[in-house]
Amino acid sequence: MTGDTGRDDPLPAGTATTETEAIHRLLVASVRDYAIFALDATGHVMTWNAGAERLKGYLPEEIIGKHFSIFYPEETRATDFPTYELEVASREGVFEDEGWRIRKDGKTFWANVVITALRDETGTLVGFAKVTRDLTERRKAQQQAIEDALRVAEAESANRAKSQFLAAMSHELRTPLNAIGGYIDLLSLGVHGPLSDAQSQAIERVRNAQQHLVTLISDLLNFSRMEAGRLTYEIADVDIAEVMESVRIMIEAQATARQVEVHWEPAEGPVVGAADQARIGQILLNLLGNAIKFTEPGGTIRIRCARDGKVVRLEVEDTGIGIPADQLDAIFEPFTQVGRTLTSPQQGTGLGLAISRDLARAMDGDITVDSEPGRGSTFTLTLPAARS
Ligand code: ADP
């Protein structure tokens, strides 16, 4: 709206310019999120807006006329960096930087700074416009994100190291244990001469302990392999009754020794899952082993399976000690044993259920538990049913 203005113009040109300038001045003055101020050609503060006051803590009368290097930490001032900034801004037109700045109260904040050279119509440098933003929060968030990422990476590598350690340890332990097993066999076969009854009994105890250790170690090995993602699964149609039968043979002696009755309930019709037969056997063996271990003599265990739409279920129910409600999730975590003390009689690693549930989930199934302390527990393995 310059030059020849017609009568119809709502505002004379001069008024409009003045108003625009006023609004502009008001705008700059009221912005609170940015410190916006002018420096003279040698870097002394000329104007001061609300944002500058908020960010840097100085009132206009305290700062106007001061050199802007006051906003910089001592060590930055020592390198004459503020002068360098003005030189670059005047040469290139603009200078942008991020770094620590100091408030009046001595506190530091992380600032993004843009310095723009101001020149008059003849091109003479009259000063600089400086816009500063407080990025302390953003920088904190960024650094937090970096630290979080580093922590996750550390935890992952610690996990890997743990798995590798467990695998190596288990392997090392197995070798001498196998040797022990071999010599027990030789001794009990009478290869080194006939044994007295007392000697035979002692050898049997050694054998039991040796077998127990072998089981624990194979648990550890399994767990570490699983953690390292090195287990493979052979998914095929599996007759669950068949798996039950194969486990039955292995578990019967243990149940008899503990004086626990085991009922193998027949299924109504075929129950066929799509899973890895050996892994189902391993899971069932673990669930049954627990049921026997945590059921007092005279108790009963029932095993049943059924097809239910797209899934098959395998249930192990016992009349044992049960599990407190607040522990039902925890028992599936590695190394968790309810009420475990150093002298508690039940043995185990606390890995069985963690392994079993991981195996089940890897086959698109799951293990759940229902339990009442003092009455017993029911563990349910769910697996996808075979398509046919
Ligand atoms: P472990 O048997 O080696 O201790 P598990 O992971 O198989 O390890 O079981 C973890 C814990 O869950 C057991 O120590 C026990 O406290 C509890 N638990 C598992 N099965 C039963 C059960 N049938 N009855 C009562 N408690 C059980």
C-alpha cells in the first residue's frame, strides 16, 4: 500500500505501516517461548522481549547495554566464541548454534540460537537479531532415549552371556556325570567283584543322585538353548493318548515310590494335536513330575485330554499342596520356587515350568494353572488341534 493511494483505500499508507510496525513490535515483545532481542553491531543488547526475560532471567533494565557474551559459560567466553558467532553471522547472514547458556541465576540451559545480521538499505551492518530457544527438555528426552537404548542393548548382551554360560556349564558338568553313571553301572554289574547288600544300596543312592543331577543339568541346558533361540520343533500330527502312554511308563515308578495314585483318564475319541511329539512328552513329564513332587502320599493325580474346537487340551490335576493366588504368575518365571528356602526338601531348579511354557508357546500353545492352596492344582496344556 505504497505510492498513489486512491480515495477508496480504507487506510492511508502511512497509518498502515505504523500499525503493522506496532503490531510487529507487540508480537515480538509478547512471545514468551523464544527470547528475541536485538544486538548492536558490536554485540550489546538493544531490545529485550518477554521470552528473553523468562528464559534468561534478566529484566530489560538490567541487561540492555550489556555485551551478549554474558549469556555464555566462562569457558566458552574464554575462547572468544561469541565474537566468532557475530563474525560468521555478518559474513554469512546467519549463524545457528546449539549449546549451554547461562541464566542470571547461574543455572544453565541447553539453547538453540539463531543470530541474523541486520543491514540497512545501504548494506551497512546495524546489528543482529538473536532468537534463542530453550531445548533443555528436548535434549534431556533425547539423551534419555539414547540411554534407554544402551541399557536395552546391555541387558540383551548380558542375557546372551548368561545363556552361553549356562550352556557351557551344563555341558562341562554332563561329561563327568556320565562317567560317574558309567562306573556305577560297572560296579552294580559286579565287574569289580561281588557287592554286599549294603554296598548295592549305597550304589543305588549314588545312582539316584547322579540321575537327579543329569535331569537338572538337562533342564539348564534346555533353558539356555531356548533363551539362545536354538531349539527346533518338528510339528506334525500327534496322538496325545500316545504321548500320555509313553510318559506313563517313565513316571509310574516315581508315583509308586511317593505313594501317589495316578489316574489316566481315557479320552472320548481321538485327540490329535499339531505339535512336536517329543516336546509334548517333555512338558507332560515336567507337569507330572511336579504333581508327584508337590502331592503328599495318599494323594491323587488325574491326567486327561480332550479336543475342544481348534485346540486340544491336556490336563494334569493333583490333590497336592496347591499354589497361593499371588504366586500363580511367578511360578512360570525362571528360578521361581514357592516358599523355597535353602533347607527345603523339594529339589529342582525352578526352571521346569518356565521351559514348559516357552515350549508350549513356541508351538502356538500355552500352559495355564488353576490352584487352591491345600486342595490342589490343575495345569492345562493347550495346543493347536490337527487339521484333519
Ligand atoms: P521346580 O519344580 O524345579 O521347582 P518348576 O518351574 O517346575 O520348578 O516349578 C516352579 C514352582 O512352582 C515349584 O517350585 C513349586 O513351588 C510350584 N509348583 C509347580 N507345580 C506345582 C504343583 N503341581 N503343585 C504345587 N506347586 C507347584
